[in-house]
Amino acid sequence: MVQSGSLLQELVPTKGMQFPSYEAAWEFYNTYARHAGFGTRKRNGGYMNNYIVCSREGKNQETVSDYDRKRDKTTKRTDCKARIRVKKIKDVFVIAHVELNHNHRMIESPAMLQHLHSHKRDDPLLDKLVKDMQLDNLTHTQMMSTLSRMSGGIQYMGRTSRDWVNKYVQQKLADISST
């Protein structure tokens, strides 16, 4: 499947595009992926070639054969071939190859995209705000409501409710172990 026709052409990667850094190329492709409805992963292809691939690239390998599982493990990997190859030429990073065809359906809901690892955002100011709200004894519901309003909707927060709970627990465990 190719991305929908409603996608802005400025977002679609093309061969020959140049970026000042590999991170800038990744940010560009990840923005395209968010609008198209898929996640990304970085894959190192050696010193000069780096790949940014669809998060469903590759296949999961069975580690235990003939094992009687109580439930089937599902995998999100479909061996998708969508990717770009970024090559360093002198001081710039150039898209040397583009494959836009996916072998799976795209995620159509912006709210579902926030569950993909590549679309979660770390914001130190937001982390500080949440920590201050926790110190002021706001409930989790009050914090999520405030963050949702500030972001323009829960789908634009950059993290899920569960992510905030996990981060809080990790902070508490770190505080306990450091004392």
C-alpha cells in the first residue's frame, strides 16, 4: 500500500533530498511517517549507509521450536520493505534510495499513532510540569485533563496516560534507590 493521496507532497521523501545531519533526515522521515500512518526505526547499514525503515520491517524469529504456548504470540512485523537509505556525502546527508510501498494497512487514527514508539516525544519542560503537578498532589485524572487541554487534545500529548504512570513509577524507584 502507498500512502494516501491527501498527504502533502512536501512531506513525501524523494531521492536526492539533503539534510545537515542524520537526525534531521530521521526527523523528516518520522514526520512523514506520522502523517502517513506508520512508525519508524533506525537501522545501521554501515559507516556510510544508514536506513530508516518502517517499524514493521523484518520478521520475528521463533526462538523456541515445538513449544506448547498457552497463548499465541502476535507480531507486528510483516517484513515491510518501506524505507529510505541515507548516505553521508561530504558534510551532508542525502536520501540515496526511497521505497514508499508498504505491505500492511496504515494507522488512520491520530490517537492510535501516539502508541508507536517513534512518535512518542520527550519534553523536559512537560516532565518538569508533571513533576510539579505531582508535588502539588493533583490526581492523575486532573493532570491528564490539564495536559490534554494544553496540547490541543489527548492524541497530541506525545505520550499516553500509561507512559506517564510508568515514568512516575520509574522516578519513585530511582528516588528510593538513591537514598
